[in-house]
Amino acid sequence: MNTATTGLAAGMALGFAGYFGGFWAFLLVLVLGAAGLIVGLVVQGDLELPARRQR
């Protein structure tokens, strides 16, 4: 799945959460999506958190 498809899926999920669940559901999906992105990048090896803390 490329970046555009991932962005489309994330946008649709946020849209559905905002429409059906309201503002707080939108924020919850946004925060959990960001956390999932960070965990995914760490597992994939594209983001190294200890290296960022040393600066």
C-alpha cells in the first residue's frame, strides 16, 4: 500500500468518525492513528526514538 492510499484510508476513517461520532470521536481516532503511525515506524525501523532523545 503506497502513501496516497494510506492517506486516503486515514482521511476516510477520520471523516466517518467525525460524521458518526462527533468531535471527540474524531479526536480519538486522530490520536490513536498518530500513535499507531509512530509504533509502525519504530517497528519498521524508519524511526529510532533513542537516537532522537540524544540530541
